[in-house]
Amino acid sequence: MQPEEKLNHLFEALKAEKASTSVADVTSWIQASAQVTAPKSTSKSIIQKNFFIMSTIVTTLIVGGLLFLPGNKASKRTPPEKNTTKESILDTSASAVKQASQIPVNKEFTENPFIQPLIDLGIEPLPFMEIDNGSAINQLDPFRSTQHSLRTNNQSNAGSWFSSNDNLQVDTLFSGVKKVVFRGNHNDKIMIEGSKRQDVSFNYNFENKTKGLIKKKSKCEVTYEIKDSVLTIRSMKSGNDFVVIGIMYTKESVTFKIPDHIPIDIQTDYGDISANSLNGCLVQLNTSYGDLDMNKCSGSIALKSNYGDLTLTEVSGKIDAHTDYGDVKGEKIMAKEHCVLRTDYGDVDAQLLNPIQDCTLELKTDFGSIKSKREDFSVEGKQFKIGVGSNKISLKTNFGDVIIR
């Protein structure tokens, strides 16, 4: 028999069989099942409610502990001891503003700079010396001074001046001086004048003018010292002038007024030197880069320049004038014992007041010519020597002409 046929026979048998279960039985089964499952759902809901309540309580305790914990700690702090000492009254109007931008500090330390002891030990404060702010301090005026020294002792006195605001002016007198010595490095003009007074006058002016963008400007200092009646003055410049964009003009001048018969020794690196009306003294003038000009002077005279011209007018005495690169010119020269006018590269032109018979005259040039503009003799060639007098006069150049008048 086929499976389909067997299945059909089974359905027919079931249909023919009388039902033994009624509708009432099914209803009773459903009601009994509801009664059994109801206690389980009720207990589950009770457990859920209890869990929610416990969770809420725990959460509330945790949050409350976090919120009230700092307050509890603060409340447990011991209160500061009450200061029984009387606080001094201070003006804190200025300090309050300053403390606003600084780290907060304890009020006790700001108002009482010294810690007050709890027990009075009877200690007296140390006798500190009070300084009078109004006490006068003697200083030299850097612009104009008539004081002689900053410090003195039995053998010498000395002092100095410094430039301020790119300017320095000194005008002072020195007494009891028997010799003057000056040393400088950058002096535009040095002037020495004869004087009938007994004191030595010294005037110094320094001015530094700038316009534009200046990176660095130099300053100057003038020092002096008197020792064994010898006055030594030095002018020095510190730093270098550096202009980024603009113009800089520096002016520096020195003026001496010196009595007769006082020896003079002047030396500078850069600058011209002029001397007027110096009588009966030893004069030494030396400049590395600059001209020398002497007018109406007498005595023992020595002039030296490395790069510059020498000019002598109405000068008498022992004369020694030499330049390496420059001309030498003399007018109305009266030589006594000897006179040397010399240059290495340049011309020598001299007008002599001495009679030729009183002189031993030597003229020489290596590359140039010798010319005479006098009526008492004439010369030719590159070297010439005449006379046997006591006044020895020498006019020489290596590269240039020699002219005698």
C-alpha cells in the first residue's frame, strides 16, 4: 500500500472516532494555568521594585558624599589662632594693586614685615645708622667745571669728565703747572695759545650729532693728573660710531692757553694742531693724520706729522719740522743754531731771514729740482751746500722740489 493511501485511511479513522474532550474541560485547563503562573509574575515585579529603590538610595549616597566631602574637610580644619598682638596700620593702597597681579600671600606677613614674638623677650632693636637722603655729594659738573680734582693726595691730584647726552664741555684752570702734556686719539682741532696769565687754561668741547637710524654711538672721556707740577690730560673715545641709515657728525676741539716759558708736549692720532704766540718754551707737536700750523712762536720747536702739511710763519729758534707725506712751507723763518725742514713725499718751500754768511745751508732732493729765489746766490742741480756759518739750515725732500727764498 502506498503512503498516501495510508494517510487518507488515518484521517478517515480520526474523523469517525467520537470526541472524548469537551469545551468545559479546555476552559478549566486555561483557568488552572493562569492560577499557577500568577504568583511568579507578582514576585518578579516586587523584586524589580526593590532593586530600583536600592539603586536609587546607593546613587543618592554616593552623589551626596561627593558633594559634601569638601565641606566636611573644610569644617574639620582647626580655626586660625587669634592674633593677640596689635596690628600696625600700614598704607596698603599701593601694595594692594601690586598684590593683585602676584601670588596671594598671608596677610600677617604683608602687614607685619617682622614676625612678632609670642613672648616679650625685652630685645631692643639693633642701632642701625640712618642715612640722610638729603646729604650733598660733591661731583664734578660733566658739562662745565671749574673744580681741579676729584681726589687729592700729597703728591698728585686727578679727575675725569664723561660725556652725557652726546655732549661734553669742560672749561677749567690749573695752577702751579710747570709742564703741559696732552694725549688724544680723535681730535678735530687742537689749539695752543700763549698767555700772560700764570694759570693754564683748558677748554674741551665734544658734540655728537646724529640724524636717522643709529645702531651705536661713541662716547668720550677726559682725564687729567697733576704730578710733580706736570699736568697730563688725556681725551679718549670709547666705542665706534655705526650708522644704519642717516648722518652722523662728531665735533671735538681742544684749546689751551699757556703762559710763557712752560714746555708743551701735544700728541694726537687724528686731528690738526695749531700754535700761536708761544714764547721762549719747548714745543713738541705731533699728529699722525693732520696738519700742523705755527704762527709767531719762538723757542725750541719740534713738529711731526705722518700725513699732513706743515706751515711755519714768523717762527724763530731751534726748528725741526718733518712730515712723511705732505708739504713743508716756512715764511719769515729766523733760525738759531739749526733749522731742519724735511718731507719724504712733497715740496719744501722756505723763506729765511738769516744772512747767508751766517748759515751753513744744505739743499737736497732725490727726485725733483732745487730753486733759489734769492738775489744773493743761485743754485742748480739736485744737491747744493753753501756757507760755513754757525746756523745750520737743512731743506730736504725725497720726492719733490726744494725752494729757498
